[in-house]
Amino acid sequence: MPYPRELITTDVDEAVAVLRAGGLVAIPTETVYGLAADAEQPDAVRRIFGTKGRPADHPLIVHLADADRLDAWVREIPTTARTLAAACWPGPLTMLLDRGPRVGDWVTGGRDTVGIRVPAHPAAAEVLGRFGGGLAAPSANRFGKVSPTTAQHVLDDLGDRLDPTRDRILDGGAASVGVESTIVDLTVEPPQVLRAGAIGVDAIERLLARRIDPARGSRRAAGMLRSHYAPDCRVVLADAPDEAEHMLAAELDAGRVAEILDRTDDLVVAAQQLYADLRSADRRGLDVLVAVLPPPTGLGHALRDRLRKAAADRP
Ligand code: TXA
Ligand code: MG
């Protein structure tokens, strides 16, 4: 079926008009494309869940144009949030804070906390600036599947679910970071990092001059499923290139179509390309992708997390 190309636009004014009218706009961000709606229009936000096939109790991140607009989206702004906002926004950091009166249950799934992010992508910043309010947006992929880093990825995933008469995909090129934002929960003592991203735990510890804990507890882990970011092909993990060669040989011997994914020489490129690599494995009909895990330093943490989830047993 030909996808409706008319969904794609580069016109920021058109995107803003669609959002005001209660439509959905897939927006480019520096991490991944998000499927955005006006956070204060419950019906528009509900359509995000329907379009993704995402359970309604999985909370959405609210995106704002800048940190000066936090008032009323959060109950109070702790010093930790001011410090991180000054150093990391706009950028790939989401802060969990106690929610304010502008945040409805339809955004948080009834939770009393809200994730807030100020994205750095110029097109996202322009949309948010002109729109003025908050945009609720999860990654613009089908639930549990691989995140999108180009407008074409969004079209491939959601082209048959979006409505060309009221929704749009804003094409802002390929995402420069390529993996989702770091999520830090500032509502607990000490703060916890719930999802690894381009901003490392060590950087947050340095900025706040204190220890940060890894995520723990079921409430904290909501939405952080074990299996996620999953292509259709099986993903198996190797700790080193020679191990990957052995695993590849075994798969080929067993008659399966398999390849190695090893971008450990440049982790910035590895992150930029990760989701395109996973999608390409499916497009080329691989049965198995043997992925070499990068070392647990810098972006390596985020890449290891995503690859482990891509390799986890499916529900
Ligand atoms: O980089 C990103 O963060 C991208 C771009 C579009 O901004 N967004 C993104 O959203 O990755 P999403 O919905 O795919 O992932 C957000 C994760 C989910 O696992 C969700 O459950 C969790 O953050 N989350 C959001 N708000 C939360 C809250 N109040 N409490 C606990 N977890 C929350
Ligand atoms: Mg997602």
C-alpha cells in the first residue's frame, strides 16, 4: 500500500496549526522523532496512545520551549532541576518532577509526577516556541518496536495509522544523537537515573555534586519494559568481535541469514545509526543480528541498554 506522502511537511507553521487543531505531529528531536499532541487537549493525547498501540497507563514526556515555562507544569522547581536545566537544556535530558496543574491524568496515566524535556533540535524548538504550550510526545514508533530517527521511519511505522486530513510528520532530517533522552527522577532522594542516554550519570553527579542511584522499585520502572526497541529479527549479543565471529559462524551453519553489527569504534556514530541499523536488518530479511556490545563508558551505557532490550525475550 502506498503511504500517504502528503503526511510529510517541512512547514513549521503548518505543524503548529495542526497541533492547535488537536491533530498529531511527529516532530524531529535530537534524540528520536516524537509523536506530539497538545498536552492540554485530552482527546488529542488519547489519540497518541491509540496510534502507537501503547497502554494508556504509560506516562508521556511533556516537551517545553525553555525552562522559563516550567511554572504550572510542575508543582515546584527544586534547586537540582534549576541546576540541570541550566547545564543540559535544551538537550537530551528528561527530568521527573511533581506535576503541576497544567498536567492532566491523560498525560501521566494518573501518576503525580511528570517527565519534562526541552529538546535542542531547531525545528522542535521552533514548533514549541510558536506553539507556546506543552507537547506530550512519546517516541513515534509502534509500541515496543524500534524508535524512529528519520521522517521516513515514522512514515514506515505509522503512515497507515495517521490521518492525512488532520495529522503531519515534520521532516527535520536525521536525529543527531539517535538514542532517547536520559531520564533522571528528581522526586526521590537521592535522585535516580531511570533511563541511560547521551547525558551520563557521571555528568549529572558532577553537576549536582552528589551521588545518583540506578533505578529501582516497580513504580520507578513503569514503562521501562525488559523487551523494547525490538526489530523482527532476533538480536544476540557478543562482548567482543571474536566472540561475534563465532556466534555468526554458528548461525550461518544452522542455515540462518545472519550478520554482525559492530560500531564499537565510534560510539557517537553507533548511537546515531543504531535504530537505522536495526530497521535495516529487518528490511534485508535477516533472521539474526549479532551485535557487539560497546564498553560501558559514555554513550556505551545507553547503547548497551538499548541492545539488551532489543535482544530480550519478547512477551
Ligand atoms: O528522547 C526522548 O525522551 C524521546 C523524545 C521524543 O523526546 N521521548 C521518549 O518518550 O523516548 P517515550 O514515551 O518513548 O519514553 C519515555 C519513557 C517511558 O518509558 C515512560 O514510561 C517514562 O519515560 N516516563 C515518562 N513519564 C514518566 C513518569 N512520570 N514516571 C515514570 N516514568 C515516566
Ligand atoms: Mg519509546
